[in-house]
Amino acid sequence: MDLVKLGILSDTHNHFENLRHALAILRAEKVDLLIHCGDATRLEIVQELSEFRVVYLFGNGDILTGAMQETLMRMNSQNFAGLTYTDHLDGTAVAATHGHLDGELNRLVTSGRYDLVIHGHTHRRRDQQVGKSWVINPGALGGVHIEARSFALLDLAGRTLRFYKEGEW
């Protein structure tokens, strides 16, 4: 099965209410894969993702990485948890990372190997073409409030990206 609809979250920072609103929308949109770009910061946040197939990228605020990885794998053996993710989804070369590792995000973006690079960490939405790579940051659901809380829905088949912002849920 092709993975066409991606739900993209990041920087939840224990904000259960915003996470639950985002998951309800992504459930209704019937996403094929949920990519969480890290900083859930608590195991209970990761457990909230149980009904989805999940790619989880550890962030600088994630202390219990072993327990998070174990929980995600117990929920679904096809889940992924790590620092950097790369794969081909629906014919698209994809890479994802939290964005806190010195040089890793830049390496992924400038390598010329990825059509799509997804990251978090900055708490700022990003929708930018950099060379070959379409670079997306969904913004943040919690933590430091730099701009309106947000998450994203990406339809790979239609190449459409929608940000859902606080006040729209």
C-alpha cells in the first residue's frame, strides 16, 4: 500500500489537549502515516499515538528514548523511533529528523538525495524549497510559544500541504 497522507507533528511538549485535537483531525483525514518530529517529552504523549502507524524522531527534550522506542514498537512493529529516518514513500525520497543535532538537518537538505525533508525543533512552520528538497516543519503543538500552535497534513499524491493552526480546531 502506498503511504499517501502524512500527518506531521512536532514539539508537543506535554500538551495533551492540542495533541488530542490534532489526532482527531488526522484520524478524520485517514492519514496513512504519522510523523512526529520529537519533543513529546513524556511517554504518555507517545502512548496517545497508538492508533496510527508512527515515525518518531527523538528530540532534545526526549529523555526516555528507550522506553519511547519500546512503547512504539509494542504498539506496531512497523513503527520507527530514532534520530533520523529515511525511506521512500509513494515514490518520494523522504528524510526526517528533529533538527537539534548539529549539522544533521543541513546535511539532509543539501545532500541532493531527498525530495522531502521534515523537521521540528524551531517551533516555526516551514514550507520551503531548498534545491531538490521540499523542507517542511509543522510548527509546534506545545512548548515555547513562538507562533500559533500548529501541525500539518501532507498529501504526497497531490503534493499538497495544509497547516492546521490554533483556532482551527
